[in-house]
Amino acid sequence: MAKHNDLGHKGEEFAVKYLKEKGYYIRETNWRDGKLELDIIAETDNRLIIAEVKTRYSDYISQPTDAITNTKIRNIVKATDHYIKMNNIDKEVRFDIISLVKQQNSFKIEHI
């Protein structure tokens, strides 16, 4: 596995742990259907939470959230719509971003 893929995987694991500690129920991680993809699908307060995780080694040049483009947003919305229809979900939906920057053996986290 490429070094950046390994960091991304560790970041997503850290984000799942963080959300669980905050009381979120994790429905799915790395959900895919064809080209559609969602990093974390969770629930809290009777809401469906779609969390996009961005992990970086450093925020020196740019923030991890800078990687979330308009195209990425459209794809997340399309994937969410597909997931909701496939699973017949009738809940309010919230889109979150979890930004992680590597710091020694852990991560600096920002949950937007």
C-alpha cells in the first residue's frame, strides 16, 4: 500500500474512533457502489451523518479541507442520495468534514 494510502486509512480509523467516543453510531465505512463512495456514514440525534475524511502529513502549505472541491461535493451528495434510496432512510442528513493532520503518533483533528 502506498504511504499516502496508509495515512488515509489510519486517518479514517482515527475519525471513526473519534465519532464513536462522541456517541455516534457508525453505520458504514468506505461505502461504495460503483464509482460512488462515502467515507463514513453515521447516525446521531436521529440524523444521518455523512463524514468526508481528509488526512494530511502537514498543513504547512494547505489545509486538508482544501481538497474538497465542488466536484467532490457533488459526488458526495449524489452518493448520499443513492445510499438513502437504497436503504429507504427517512432522516435529516448532515454533511460533516473531518480534517486530520498527522502529529507524531496521533492526529490533530478538526470536525466541521
